[in-house]
Amino acid sequence: MRPEDVRRVAMFSVHTSPLEQPGTGDAGGMNVYVAEVAKQLASRDHEVEIFTRATSAALPPSAELVPGVTVHHVPAGPFEGLAKNDLPGQLCAFSAEVMRAGAARPEGWFDLVHSHYWLSGLSGWLAADRWQVPLVHSMHTMALVKNASLAEGDTPEPYGRELGEAQVVAAADRLIANTSDEATALVELYGAGPHQVDVVPPGVDLDVFGPGADPTAAQQRDRAALGLPAAARVLLFVGRIQPLKAPDLLVRAAREILDRHPDWQQPGQLVLAVVGGPSGTGLEHPESLAQLTTGLGLADQVRFVPPAARGELARWYRAADLVAVPSYNESFGLVAVEALASGTPVVAAAVGGLPTAVGSAGVLVPSHAVADWADALERLLLDPLRREVLSRRAVRHAAGFSWAATTDRLLEVYAAASRRHHPAGNVHNRAPNAVTWPPSHDISARASGYSTSGGGPAWPRLAE
Ligand code: UDP
């Protein structure tokens, strides 16, 4: 086998399983990403084994996602009741189990490790070392980036995560960034080598998310199916309910729009649908969005919908006049592209990967001021012609994203990683994991404007 012939991929998704319903708790875009890429790899005769922490005694040790893709539920710590922030303490147990699973296979079984999120990166690093294969890592989100743009009052990501991410960056053969913005953050904030990072845009399932042959008829049909008034102005939020995603901003903007148009207050005139469940720091006050809604007198206008499976979600996107993505940060924003693929214009915050995801097919709002959001949404609600133009542009723009294209690019990265990992028969050339103190520059302060060095140790500069 040539080094670049990567056939068996071990994927690490420690904190959340691709079998979980996205849109609540720890399950979101990364779960969709891992599942879709794994399916694509299997359709090209690759074997994918996904290692994720077992979160219930009822789970089988392994389950087949599709032929060629196996999800292993790795026992590590108590099944239930662990928060994501508790998981660093379980990484040793998790990795030990994965090592055992690897030892039960013939030598040289896996060709490559692809880890997702920093927790997986730490475990994948060990596995790649043991199996002497390349480590390809996708961050999905980064603490330094998140901490630099927190919602007011939101809790920052811990220093241990920032440090762990920097160590994974140093250990990985290749880093996958969703956008060039993310690549820049990896280089400038985490000290990644510019040639270590590959930009690979995520995809969208164009078979599931589409406008329908007759978009107007499809919208009416879907509204009827979802119990939405046929003539209402429908705003849609899809995603995990937490301060980072700013659904509260939309509720406040809806209030302002209704204050500007008191006649829209009548039943069936304006609906804001919020599809998803609580997550992250949103779990600390899961009732707060509903309380805000009631407090602002919007109980009749705002509809809360539990996390929806793909088919139902496609209906919601088509049923809406506008999909809003007001997040404080998104490494990409799959929801935006899914909405565009469905022919629904998107109003998104101009942060992170959203300008790439939305392109010129939507409207970007440069702030998180309620008045700016009310302006942007109101303007489009009053302008059906503009919405139609954006809708056509949206479908064209989204057609440029597909999981097949994502996987093509990933396979190129896998091949390059594999080639570089076996230079002249020298199988193992991973950088040492020693850290050098003190740091040559304080990357955390540069990233976020807040300093972690005040009470804690200086940032370690990782050995090249
Ligand atoms: N999602 C879903 N059902 C829901 C809400 C969200 O399947 O009720 C999916 C959505 O389709 C998207 C993903 O969750 O694919 C969210 O990804 P995104 O990149 O927008 O945000 P993330 O969760 O990664 O922060």
C-alpha cells in the first residue's frame, strides 16, 4: 500500500456522538459534519470507525451508522450526568479503552486518525502516536475565538481548554479549518504553521434541503403541515439555545418590530419560531428565553419547537420568510447554508465563518444591537421582491457546498498527511510534545484582549 492510500480512518468524537439528534445539548454542527463525512467516506470504500464516549448504559458497544461506518460507544466515567467540562478528567479512561480496541486489531489496522474538537484531539494525539499514523484535527470551535466575543454575562471557556487546544495544534500533522478566517485564527492565535492548515468548507445535504419545484406551493404546504398561518411573516431561528447563539436578540428585535408595526401584533401576522433545545451555558437558565418572551408580551408570537430531525427541519426552512443567525461566533454556521439551500434568505451576524457561509446571498449585520437587527429584518419583511432575489441567489450559493466536495478535499488532505508522515521510510516524525517556558508571545492576550496570565501561569510556547 502506498502511504497516501488511506483506507481505514479512526474518527474521534469524544464528547458527542454522530448518532445523536443535533440541535440540543452537546449535539450540533459537529455531529452533522462527522456523520456526513463518514457516510461519504464509506460510499468511496473507506472504512470509518468513530470513537465516542458512551453516555447511556442502554447503548450497544458498537452500532452501524451505515455499512462501512461503525460508531464505538467507549465507556469512560459514569454514563450520564457528566458535563462537557467534566470530560478532560475522563480522557485517560477513554484513551485507554481506545488503545485496547486498537490492540485487538492487527498491527497497522488504522491508516489515519481524524479528531474532532480539542477533547478528541488530545485522545487522538495519543492514538496516532501509538498507531504511528498521521493525526488530522478539526477544531470546530476554539476557546480563544469564543472568549474574544462572548455574549454579555456569558462564562468564558476555561484556560485548560485554551492550553489543550494549543497542544493539539502542535501535535497534529494537519489542521482542518472551515474557512480562511478559522485558518488565520489557528495560525495567529494558536501558533499553527501556515502550511499545517488546510481550508476545507463543510457541506450541506442538497437532497434534504431544497426549495421544492414550486417554492411558493412548497412554502404553503409546509406551513400547513407545521400549523403556521398561511399569510404570516415567519422568522426562524434554528440551533442550540444558548447565549452564544443569541436567540434572545431575535426575541427583542421581534418586540421592536411589533412596536413599529402595531397591526402586526394581531394573531397570525408575525411568528418567530425557535427550533432547538438548551445547550452549553444556556443549560444554566433553560427557562430564561421563554421568560424573556413572556415578559416582552410575545407569548403569542414566539413558538418554541423541540429539536427537529432533518426532514422536518427542511420544512421549517422552507416555511420561513427569513432565517436569522445572530450568533456571537460561528466557526461556519451549517444552519445558514441549509436555510439558503432551502431558498430562504438569511440574516446573519457578520462574525466568524458566517460571511463565507452566507456570501452575497443574505444580509450580514455588523453588530448585535437590537435596533440594527430589527432594521435588517423589518426591511426584508417589507420587501418581498428583494426576498425573491435573495432566495434565487441563496439556492445558487448553497449549491457550491456539498458533503461530497468536502470529502474530496479531506481525502486530499489525508493523502498529503500520510505522504508527509512517512518520509523516506521514517515512519514516525511527530513533533515532540515538550513545552518550552516561558512563552515567546502571549497568544491568549492577543486573541481575546483579556489576560489569562494575571493569576495563572504564563502561556507555554509549544516546541516546534
Ligand atoms: N439541527 C438539527 N435540528 C435542530 C436544530 C439544529 O438537526 O432542531 C442541526 C442543523 O441542521 C445544523 C446543526 O444542527 O446542521 C447546527 O450546526 P451549526 O453549524 O449551525 O451550529 P453548531 O451546532 O455547530 O454550533
